[in-house]
Amino acid sequence: MKKVLWIILGCTIASIGVLILRHSHVVTGGTAGLSLSLSYALPLSFAVIFFLINIPFYLFSFFQMGWKFTATTIGSVSLLSLLTSLDHLLPSFTLPSLMGAVTGGLIAGLGLSILFMNGASLGGANILALFAQRKFGWDPGKVNFSFDFLVVLSSMYSIGLSKGIFSVISIAITGFVISYFKQKIALHNQPTSASSTQPLDNALSK
């Protein structure tokens, strides 16, 4: 039950980061960033696009990461989609791009790290980053940044060069936060590791 609560907390924190980025007109990486970029160009909400675009990654996750990880990832993506869909209930506001990029990147990185340490992700590049760490021992923050950078480059057409630069700053900060927790993420990303069953709060206190 405690693990479920941590996943809910991680999704809530990540959704706050996504909303900050959105109100700063800055995109993030992965499927979340791609969804944000498409939401500027399509008459569909971020929540709908984000949920749909993750479907192909679930198959990869099921066969490579197992059904438990896939189930928690689907639940996390669904919860984030629900939380971000509540954006219309908030008063309209706009944040400076630099402030939004830094703040949103930090908050999103923290939320993702909490999810990673609890055997969950937000789909897309998150799945690939955790798979690469489990299979090859790669830094999930650097892997995540690599995929995110490609997404940001592809989104510069719709958001412009200056917003694209702020987006790169945002994903760099998110990648740095994930890299900071990479050892603790690795402890909880080993399918046969006994330490993977330890509560997250014990891991964070080390």
C-alpha cells in the first residue's frame, strides 16, 4: 500500500511539473513532451494525446520489463493524464519561460525519480531508460536526456527556437535530477534484488 501511495505522489509531483512547463510554453521530453508539442497543434487535449501515444510502448514494456512494471506504468500514465486534464479548473496564468523551464524541470525530475524508485514510469523513453539501466547499467538520466533532446528538436517547429532552448534547459535539469538518484533507482530496478522491496523512504534516507 505504501508503494501505491508513493506512486500517486510521484504522479502528482510530475503532473505539477508538466503543468508548469505547459503554462510557460516550454515542452519536456519523452512522450510527455511530444504530447505537449502535439497539443499545441492539434484540437486534442494533452491528456488524451499523452495516453494514446504511450500505447505502443506498453507492448515493449510487457515483454521486456514484466507485467507488474507495465501495469504500474499504465496506471501512472492514466493518473498523470487525469491530473493534467484538471488544468482547465485552474485560473489562466502564464509563467516566464526560463523560470518555468528550471522549476518545471526540477519538479518533473523529482516526480519521475520517485516513480522509477517504485517500479513505475510514465511510459515512452522512461521505459527505455529503465530497460537500458537494467540490461546494460546505463545512467537512466543520460538515456532519458538523449531521447528527450530528440523530442525537443522535433518540437522546435511548433514552439520556436527560443522556447526550444528553454526546453533543452528543462530536460537537462530533469536528467540531472534523475542521474542524482541513479544508484537508488538501480536498487529498485533489479527484478531479483532483495533490496528492491525496501520502502522508498528508507532508500531516500541513506
